[in-house]
Amino acid sequence: MAISVNPELGLFIDGEPYLIKLYFKETTTPAEINLTKSRSANIAFLMFDCLRDDCPEGTKMAVLNVKKGNLIVPDFNVNDQKISIQGSSVHFLAIWEQV
């Protein structure tokens, strides 16, 4: 299974490199996806895992909640996040195969 990651911005903020994914979704119904701490950590980890070799050392992976104007720089453990993403992928694929 392949997952692509496309951050929209690469910036230096106070001299530090950042890759930033813009999050535009607006919660309009209970079924909408909220930007939770876990979801922002997943996004940041995927950017880190896929793009770290192409970034300056020490690049921070971040998500900008455009609606709220919050820049979220999640702190995550690489091994824990990798296990979490792999588990979610296996779960999704098991459900998908039943459809």
C-alpha cells in the first residue's frame, strides 16, 4: 500500500526549516473529520517518513489548521507512530476487502 504526502509549504520560521501541510476542512456536520492531535501526528509522521531525506536536517513537520489559524507541530515517537499507521492501514484494508 502506498501513501502519498504533499505538503503545500516549505518555510524557514525564525531560522528553522518547516514543511507544512495546509488543513482546510471545516467541521460542518458531525460526520466531518476533525483535526485531532492524533491525526496531526499521523500527517506529520507521514511527511517525515516520506520526505526527510530531501529536507534540511532538523526540519519540523507541521500542519496548519487554516480555519483556526493554528500551526500544529506534533511531537511523535517515530517507532510508535509507524506501528500506529501500519495498524490503521491493515484495519482499513481488511474492511475494504469486505466491501
